[in-house]
Amino acid sequence: MIRVIIVGGGRVGIHLIEKLKKRPCYQITVIDNHKEHIDTINKRYDDVTIIKGDATNKDILEKAGISTANIIVISTSSDEANLLIGITAQKYDNLDKVIARTTNPSHIKMFKKLGLNEVVSPELAACSDIEKMIIPESVSEIAVLGKGDFELIDIEVKSSKVIHKRIGDISPSKNFIIVMCHKNNEVFIAENDIVLEKNDFVSVLVRSKYVKKTRKYFTKSGLLHL
């Protein structure tokens, strides 16, 4: 039996429980401090152990059985909490994997520099599915097959040339595509009808040699043709 601790019983945690329960070899414990999450898990799964509390507290991790667990998945919506819990979990040699979620793909490098090598971003993972739906076929194939040089970057919307524009009116271009939009601390898949507002952030998949030009397109006055 593989003992798995999931920190965070929200959308990502529930999805992971669903996946793991399709296999009979996992014993699942969830740590969460939100009543609505706990109630949802209790109603759906009678064989999932729930520990109510703040997993940044080492005593709560111990209560959840971290000293005998095989895997811990840290999937709260707070990057700061995930990082702190991940650093604490690394001290337990019995863990085969410490997997931490980041809600901001740009934080992946920082997590890894601090020793968390198993870092996932559901927002970034969604990009591969988005590519199949909305990226022009030639660009998608190059990105997926590694035949091109692409980067995923976050850009703040400042230019009057993109403010109040629909994503579908400016993306995709031949050199970039908007894949995510960050509005008021919420993250959305970049659907064509979303209207960009000042100080929104967009996650953009862009050809590396056009990174500088693409940043200017979203942040500077004056029209740059891409």
C-alpha cells in the first residue's frame, strides 16, 4: 500500500483523489483547514482520512502520518504555504516524492532552487491541451516536438493598444499566443471573448527571439506588428 498525503482539498486535491482512487494501491490522507472542502470530501469518499488543520504546522503533518508516508502532494492555492510545507517535508527521508504545486508558472525555477525538484503547475499543464485547440498547427507541432525555441512568460497589460481588446483579436499571432489570463487574483484559460484590462497579467507562449518585442507589445505605447 502506497501512503499518500494530499495537502489541500480544493479543486486540484479533489481531482487528484479521483485519479488515485481508480487504483487500489493508494491509502489517501488529506490535510485541509476549510470546512467546505472537508465536508465535500467526507460526502464523496468514506475511505479517505481527513486531518483538519494548517499543514505549515509540523504537528499537523505528523498527525497526518508524514513520518511513514511515501508521497506528499502539496496542492493549496498559496504558493508561499506550498513552499514552506515542501521545505519541511524534505526533511523526512521516508518520503519517495515531495510534489509541490505552484499557481504561478514563473515560480517553478524558484521552487527548484530551494530544493523542490518535483514542481507542478496545473495552469502550465493546461497549456498542452490549449495548444491543441487554439495554437496554429505549425506552431503547436514545433513547440510539442521540440523543433522550436519557445518560452512561457507572464506580462502585465499596460499598452493602450491591447487594453479593452478581446484576446481573440490579438492572439494567436505567428510568433506568440496568449494561453492564460490573470484577473483580480483569478486565473482563466485564454478564451477568445475575454477582454484585457489594464494591470491584467497574461501568460504568453512566445518564440524566444521575439520575447522582447512581445513584452513591448503589451506594455509600451505605440503599435508593434507581430
